[in-house]
Amino acid sequence: MKTFSVFFAAFLFGHAALATKLYAASYAGLVTSLDFSDSNELSTLSQTTECGSSPSWLMLDSSNSVLYCLDEAIGASNGTITTLRTHPDGSLSKLAQLKTPAGPVMSAMYSASMIQDRKFFAVAHYSGSSVSTYSVDPVLGLFKHEQTFTYQMAAPGPVASRQDAPHPHGVVVDPTGRFVLVPDLGADVVRVFHINMFTGLLEPIEPLALNPGSGPRHGVFWTPRGSNSTSSDVYFYLVQELSNELSGFRVTYSGNGISFRKIYERSTYGDGSSPAGSKAAEIAISPENNHIVVSNRLDNTFGPDKDSFAVFMCADASGKEAEKVSFLGLYPAYGSSSRHFSIASTQTMVAVALESSQSVAVAQWDKRSGAPGTLLVEKKLDGEIPSVIWDL
């Protein structure tokens, strides 16, 4: 009866019945738990300083109530990774913490099929020019360091102020669960690793080379809705920060190899030029599985301190058949420097980390347009906000 009551309440009250909490990271040294109420209000439940001085990225394992927090530790020689236990009242308690190479900015979890009692995650270190891996007990949130790959360049890239060294910025796992990709903004490559299913360790293979000066930042994979992980219809989409471009690649697998054939490349402003100082940031596939959404920072497209989302079509309305990628338009991002956003697919909402506005915005997700919709609430927080995620 209790289970029935929960689902009946969700049916009656819609998104607010389920999407009750968010977690936001702040460069003020805070991780904040937020409650999203039935009346579309955001209120602070709790805050912790346990993550470190510059929390930059959050990764939630909701099934085990563990929040992973990267501390970029801006200006320091090392960063940290911290696991926090999430509690029903929104409070967070520290489980473990470990020093890392400098500047961790993004992580992703992966598995090794021959190891049942552990998970693994990879971390991109922007200022440390590194990629590191960790094994983790997912239930206890305890982890240990496994690998570090550190990279160098013979000379700066075309955008010398940003490409003085390799700068790994993103981490994404492919749909088969056999490869980890790391876009390197400084070196203009996507570093590619094969996952050893017996050890969980990453094995470097041939990287994906990109246009000089493009500055790859984050990427996503697309497969047809309802397909299995071995589908031959796989695409990889990459947002490039320095050139403000979206690139698309058809993915082909062969044994333990993966290859990429470029099918698309265009500005995140369509046929228009990028506004001076603008920087593309985050990328996601829409819940409908037919649109690509990219956040543009510091472009003031919708007025002073009002940046944009770029939306691209990538499949038919069913989300099953790939089409030629096409730019659909720009939509308001609710504030300045939308560094990260998180779509609550089952609740038709999107949360946006507005770094320069120092706030979190929650808006409706417009399923018809496959784009952010009406702003529901914006809440100011302390410090710049680089990351926000739902706890559904």
C-alpha cells in the first residue's frame, strides 16, 4: 500500500512529487542541498564545506546515496575527490577524501564486466594535464587511486592563452561500456581509452585528432531509442569551447577498437558569428532523444548577462532514426555563464548552473521544442556555480 501511495502521489502532483532535491557546487567552497517545492520555490536544506575550497563537479550515485565531489582547488598543487553520504533531510556527511592531480573538473563512472564488487571512475584534470582513474566500493563510497596519465605538448596550441599545455576537460563513456573518451581542450584531441574488463584499468589507444585551435570540452553519445549497447547506429557529438562549434561523428567498432568519421561541424550560433568573448560549455541529448542541447556562455544573446542555449536536431521525432544534424535556434539560458545544466527527464525540468550569475535556475523542459522553456525559479547562492544536479 505504501508503494502505491507514493506512485499515486506522483501521478497527482506531477514533477514536484519526485524531483525534490538538487545539489549545487560553488567556488565559495560549498556544496549546497536544495529543495524544489510544490510551489516552484528553491530553498536551502543544508551546506557543507567538506569537499574543499573550489568544488567543481558533482556525480551522484542515487541508488547508494553517495555524492562524488571534485575539488578543483584553484591555484593549489593538488585537487581532491570526496564522497558524501546523502540523507533524506538533505544533509551530507563525509565518507572519504583523497588528494588528486591538480584541477579535477569532470568525472564519469564505468564498470568492468569481470569485476562484480567494484565500480570505477575516470577524472579529467584541467590544470594538471592529467587523466586519473579510481576503483570504488559503491555501497560504502570508499575508493582508491589506480592510474594517472599525464600529458605534455612540445609547443603551445593556436590559442596560446588557453592551449599552453594539455587540458583534459571532459569524460564520457561510450554506449557499449568499453571505451572512455576525454576531450582535451589544450591539445585539440579527444583521448581514447579501452577499458580492460578484467582489471578495470584504462588502456590508451589512438586519439581522435581535431581542428587546431578548436578546444574540445565535453561530449555525448547518441544511439536510437530502445537500441541495445551493441547498436551499429552510434554517433558522438562534441562541443568545442574555443571555436564555439558542435562536431558530430559516426562511430564504428572493430574488436577492441573504435573509430570516428566526421559527419557534421557547425557554429553553436548557426550561420551567425560567435559573439566576442563567448565560450561554449555543456552538451546533452534531450530526453526525447532527438535534439542536442549546448550552453553558450558570456554571449549576452538575450540581453546583458542573459546567455543562450543552442538546440540542434539530431533524429526524427521518435528518437529512433538518425537524420542529418541541423541547427534549430537559440533559447534563453536565464542568466550569465550557463556552465553546466542537468535535465530531469522524467519531470520535464532543467536545472542550470549560472556561474557568473552565482545562482541556480530551474525551468520547464519544453518537450515539443526539445529545449529549455519557462523559467520557474532562480536562487542566488554564495560564489560562482559550476555544477548542479538533480537527486530524483
